[in-house]
Amino acid sequence: MRAMKSAVLTGLVLLLSACASAPSAVKADPAAAEKQIMQRVDSLLYRYSQNDQAGMLAMLDQRFVILGSNLGEVIDTPDKLRALMSNDFAQWGAAKYADVRNVDVRVGDDLATAYFVMTWTVGNGGPTLPIRLCTTWHKVNGEWLLTQSANAVMQ
């Protein structure tokens, strides 16, 4: 019995050592990890601009919160996201984004952030607004999902 405990403890120590010393994919290639996050950001912006509600929901973590530019916009359920998008597009008719800039991406093993400014056009040829967007991504089963987002319309 004592020999078995010793063997189990030795195995556990070796396993923990291997896990602690294994390089993460992020450390191995940080530029690729940042590119992966920006691809997710681009998909998110495209799906929103197309009023693709199902596509947006597919990109969200199980537990998420999106803080809109209005203080009362706290989106934390699929129904609230659908309502927000339906209201936005009923009001605007169309939207598009461009000129993503001032990008800062930080990537860890299972959490990442992407902060940036973009130009948002409301309606077809309507007014353009610079918007700062701060996003947090959670890696679940190898896929980056949006878990937090907050935006501010720049004046």
C-alpha cells in the first residue's frame, strides 16, 4: 500500500512538472495568437453589421456581458442580444464598419483582450461615428468566444 502511494505521488509530481514546463501556444507564436483574436474580432464586427443574430450568438461564451454605449444597455442573455440587434437595425436599416485602428491585443492561454477604435456607419451612407470597443475572449474547446465587451462612442 505504501509503495502504491509513493508511485501515485511520484506520478502526480511528474505530471505537474510536465504541465508547468510545457510551452503554451501563445508563448511559442504570439503573433499568430494575436492574429487569431483579430480574425474573431473581424467576424464579430461583420456578423453584427449584417444583423446576423444567429452568427453573433454562436460567437458568445456561455456566460457573457456586452455593455453598450447607452448606460442602460447591459446585454447578458441571448434574448437581450436579439432585441438589441433588432432595435438597432429597425432604427438604422443598415450598418458597416471600417478603419479598425489603435489596436491592442493581449493573449493568454485561455483569455485574451482586443481593444481598438473603428469607424461605424449608421444606415446607408448615414453618419459615421468613431467607436472604441474593448473585448475579452475566452478560449473554450480550442475556440475563442466573446465573454465581455464594452463600447464608447468617441466625441
